[in-house]
Amino acid sequence: MRRSIDAISVLSNDDLADYDVISDGIRSLESSIADLGIVDRKANDENHEPGPSQGAKNIYMTPGLTVEEIQAYVQKAMGTTGLSLTRNNDVSRPVRVYVDGHFDGFNTAHALQLRQAKLSFPSVCVIVGVHSDDICRENGYQTSVPHLERCELMRHCRWVDEVAPEAPWRLDERFLRARCIDYVAIDEGTSIDPSFDKEKLKGYDLVKKLRKAIPTRRTTGICERKYNATPVQTTSRTSVSFPSAIGIHPFEGGSKDSEKVDKDQDDPFQEPRVDEFGAGNGV
């Protein structure tokens, strides 16, 4: 019978002299990592995040909000209504905070609102409602990313704990009870924004009347992308307009000069050319 030989039986003591065997003896993996200067964070520190750059804090403002500032802001807005859940920073269960939207073209403002929702109380479960393609279309909004992909995108966001793919366009008490939602996070200024959907705003007004709304500070200064769930007229055929700022030419419309392509450059939509040897290099 052939004997199996492990690595240790093959290597002599002299062979091992050049290696730092951290799994044996006093030296451990943790101590070796500590020698590298890597800060070990607590296992239960689920809200650990890399610090924002100074540029991000200067331009967007909201990335620099600390946990204490976010919670103080929410408590000031709520008065005494939320003290039973957060007294002495001791909660019997995570506070369930809901955020909804189509999230078509997930951007910095979306992420920073979710961050504020997650940090609004000492222990929070963030539920994100994602509107379906049909609901968006019924309310005059065109989405460029399918509902399934938008749900998957939100599921992988660090601040999200649950995804509600059946999110209604207009919130009602039945949905709030079914999802056991304690509060709904709403960006400040939404109710006075003339471009905000009036039907959806009625649901937010109900939430405020039920004293289940908490404010999040709006992120400004982000790059606007016109194709992200832009209101459109209901027609048999619609088109998506991509901004030229990101280097993508519109499929339709525009002047003839804008449609000209430098002949010396490759067409980004052209199939890759293959040389006679099949190496995949252009000829």
C-alpha cells in the first residue's frame, strides 16, 4: 500500500528554518497580524466603516456625520416619541427602520441615506423597499435596471438588513404592520420638493401623522444622471437617454456633429476584430 506523505515529513528542520510557522508554538496568527499594524475590530462591530475622505466631507457634507450626530438629530426631531426604544442605549430588539425607492442607478445619495437610517438608533434593522418595474411604470417612471437586479444590488449594500421587493408606491398601515416597521426614514425637504411624486407623498404624510417618520439629511452635490427613473410619458415605445458626461453617446437624437466618430478610434459598440491566428488582437 502506498503511504501518503505530508509536507512536514518531507521538510527537515533546516528546511523549516527559513519559514515563520505561525500555527505552532507561542506565536499565533493574531499576534502576527498585530505585528503588521492591522487594527483588529470587534466581532460585534457591524457598523465599522472606512473613514470618509476630506473631499467627500467637503462636497457632500453627510459622509462626515458621526453616529452621535445622527442619533441626536433623530431624537431632536422625534421629541419623546422614541425614548422608549432607546433609553440608556439599551434596546430589547433592533429598531426596524424602513427606506423605500426604485433605486434605479444606485448612487451616493442613496447610500448615505441608508447609512443614516442604519445609525439612527443604537441597534437598527434596515428594511429597504424596492418598487417593481410594473409599479414604476404605472406611476409614470421608467427604470433602466430590472427589478430583480435592483433588489440584488440593495441586498449587497452594507447598511441593508432586509429587502422588501413588494414595496407599495404609497405606504399604508397594512404594509407597516405586515413588515413590523417602527419608523420610516424620509429625506428632509421631500414634502416641499415640487418634483416629488404627489401620490407617494400621501403615504409619507400618513407616516408622519402616525408619528413613525424619522428625518435623514439630504445629500447634495452628487452627479445627476438623467436616465435614472426619469418621469416619462406613457407610450408604446420609450428610449433611455444616457448623459454624454460619462462618455456614452446617445443612441438617438443630437446633432450630426455629435454622432461623428473618429475613424482612427475603435467603435465601442463594434464586435472585437480577430487576427488570422485567433489571438483576439485587432488587425
